Amino acid sequence: MAMTRVRPGRPTMALFKPRSRPERLTRAAVRDTAVIDWAAYIDGHRVCTDSVADAVRLIRDGRLDAGDEESAGFVWVGLHEPSAAELTELAEVFGLHPLAVEDAINAHQRPKLERYDDTHFFVMKTVGYVRRPPEEAEVVETGELMVFCGADFVVTVRHGAHGELATVRARLEERPERLALGPAAVLHAVADRVVDGYVNVAEALQEDIDEVEETVFSPERTDEARRIYRLKREVIQLKRAVGPLAGPLRNLTGRRFVPDDIKEYLRDVEDHLTRVRELVESYDELLNPILQAHMTQVTVADNQDMRKISAWGAIFMVPTAIAGMYGMNFDHMPELHWRYGYPMIVGVIATICLTLYRGFRRNGWL
């Protein structure tokens, strides 16, 4: 399926300096460009070029270098945390709206779908469940993924460490018939990747919530309040990412530039999103009674401790009172000069203490 160009060809060499294709990057690597990957796709097949400018010229001018063969398709450019200058340079090439470019640079947007002329701007939140020191606690980290989708181009802008699209591009390139459907196929694949990330995080949260629930209702005394509050915060983080995406994703299925075949897949992604949203809502409802049960157990345990302390205090009060009475050193006191006075007092103290101990033990105080 060939894409029809809707914009006249324009010179692009002055706008984009030729760049060598970047190597696979690690987190520690220092980049001189935010461009992760790019390619021109003609009838679903990838055409590698030496620079982004060559890819754009191949699609829009219908030629590469000095060739005269006409071509049609779209360009897919992927960026990671671009600077304002880099994104502005792309905006000049693809005609991106300044407001959308500003949103993509700032990267503090809610999930949304907006249209600027013939370009659609789609914003999604990415999530990941990672461990952080010093307690090695698992937390939900969020990022953002913006997609500029036009008739002959797709520009993906990623902020954060999650939601990488290299695997998405590789899987799409294995299915040229899907890529031949145009930029909407890329938009569906990206949305599907993001929602799959929601599913993975939701499943990881489910495991942690089940573990906390089992610990709270175990006979052993534990202090899980901090962990429960942390899980509630992670659920809220996930809810902020999942909830607002439902509306834009639903609106996307009604746009004309999306082929009917892609609309079916988008509805499937929407179903997955709905399932995740329901799971997140259930997590929030489940954590509240778990927290209340834990606080009730803490209160009951404190009351038991107070009863034990009170019982032992009552037992030790008996020898303290008798010893204090005989420690007043009066000359005339009962059994003070009797030969068996001391053993008798010790026996009385032991008898009273043992009686109290058995009584408290029978009543469950000790």
C-alpha cells in the first residue's frame, strides 16, 4: 500500500545535518544527539539512509541521492529526551505545531490526543516497576511518550527510562503488511507497548499486595504500615497514568486517518486498558481494608501488651507492699522478733504472687 504525499517536496539538507546512525546506547553512555533511530518505510519495507534528511527527502521528494525513481511511504524518527533545538529542527522539517513541540519538550503532560492541522499529537504515560535503594523497595517510575503522527511521518519522543521502542520497531519490521498501513500502524504498536507496560506493572503490584495481605493476617507480629502506604502511593501513580488514557485512546479509533484494520487492533488495546484500570481500582479498594485490619491488629497487640504489663505490675506489687511495710523499722511489729517470721512472710508473698499469676494466666492476661 503506497502512501500519497499531501505536502510538496522541500529541501531538507539545510535543516538537518547528516548524522551517522547512533550505536546501541547504554544508560551510562553520553549522547551527542537525541535521535535513537530513523528509517524510511516504503510499502512496509525499511529503507536505511545515512541521515534523517535523506529519509525525509526519499519520501517527500521521491528520490535518494540523484535517483529518479519515485517512492511513497513514511518516515519514522525516534528520539529520547531531545533538547529544544533538536525538536525545533524536526518541527521545521515536518511542520509540527509550536504548542505541541513545547509540550513535547516540557514533558509534564496528561495523556491526551490533539490535532494540529493535519498532524495528530498523542501523549501517553509510561510506567516501570523498579527497585530503589537504600531499602531496595520496588516503586513505580513514570515517564512520557509523545507521538507526532502525520500523513507521511511519525515522530516518537520518549522521556524517562521506560517505554523503549526498539523492540516495537523490530516487531513491526517483521510484518511489512502491517507497516504498509502507514503511520497509524506505528501509533497502534506504540500504544500497545505502553499498555503492555501497564499490565506488567499491575501484575507486579498484585504480587506485592498479595504478599502484604498474607503477612498482615499471619499469626506473627509485623509492622507493615509503611509498606502498605507505599503500595497505596504506587497504585495512585499507576492510576494517574492509566485513567486519563482511556478517553484519548477511544477517540483515536474514530479518526479518519486510522484504517479500519488498525481500528480493530486499537479496540483490543482499549480493552486491555480497561482491564488494567479495573485492576488498579480494585487494588485501591483492597489496600484500604488491609490497612484498617493492620491498624486494628496493632491496637489489639498494644492492648495485650498493656494487660501483660498491668498483670506483672500487680504481682510485683505484693512483695513491694509487704517489704515496704516491714521496712518502716518500728519496734513493735507482728512477728518482728519471731524466729520463723521471715520464712512465713516469704511464704505469704510467694502464695499471693502464685495465686495472682494463676488467676491472670487463666483469664488470658499472661
